[in-house]
Amino acid sequence: MSTLACVGLGGNVGDVARSLSEALAALDALPGTRLLRASRVYRTPAWGRRDQADFLNAAAVVETALPARQLLDHLLDIEQQLGRDRSAGDGERWGPRTVDLDLLLYGEAVIDQPGLRVPHPHLHERAFALVPLAEIAADASIPGHGSVASALAALDAGGIEAIP
């Protein structure tokens, strides 16, 4: 049995466009998983901490036979393979990071376990995640918050631009 999962990708340190491309290829290569759709890359203003470079963000929809926890573990492995070192402060809360992969949605599951919360707890509040996700999965349901498109409609997406 497989599940459609949505993954948010982002970063603002180093060659982020290359890191996002490599992350998408790695997602497609995961066991029991295939990449169905990927959004364009968007330049987004820094969020939370504004004293840093703009981010590049994208989103992907994968079909996976992996359980949510295993998929998350693979996302963290991909981050590490692409140079993210969480122990060195790369990716401090809302801070600069080489690459960040977030499990945004796992089907319509609601999961609240240590280290794994799905839907991503702030997805419905973050235009930088919703804009790319709406491009490829506007009708996807954010349990407890309606569709991706309706959550995005309630936010200011100013300053978010697709990279040509």
C-alpha cells in the first residue's frame, strides 16, 4: 500500500538550487518511493529570523510505501548527505541552513509523536511552504485546516517569486 506524501525543501546557504535538485533526485531514489511532481523553485524572504539571506524553497509530491517515520528518517539522511550538520547549529530554529527537508503531509494522516508531527504543525501559517505546494497539490488536505489552496488564500504571499 502506498501513500502520497508532500515534502517541503528549502535552504539559503551555499549552492541551494543544486542542493534542491540533488534532494529531489534522492527522494526519487528512496526505496518504495517515486517522485510524482516537483514545484518550481521560489525565492522567499527569510521567515522568523530576518537577518539572513533569502531562502530558495520548493515542494514535492511522492508516492511511497515507506511508513511516515521511515520517510522522515530518509529525509534527515538526505539532508546530511547534502552537507547539513544539525549538531553544528546549521538549521538553528529559523536560521540559515544548507538544506532543509520537511515532511509536510503524509496522506491525510495526523501523527503526533516525538520528532514527528504531521501535518507539519505550522504548514497552514507559512506562505513560503504553501506557495510551492499549491503549485503541485492545491487540493491536498491539511487535516484540521482545509485545502492547501484555502490555507494559502488566507496568507500574505508578498515577496515570494518563482525563479525563472
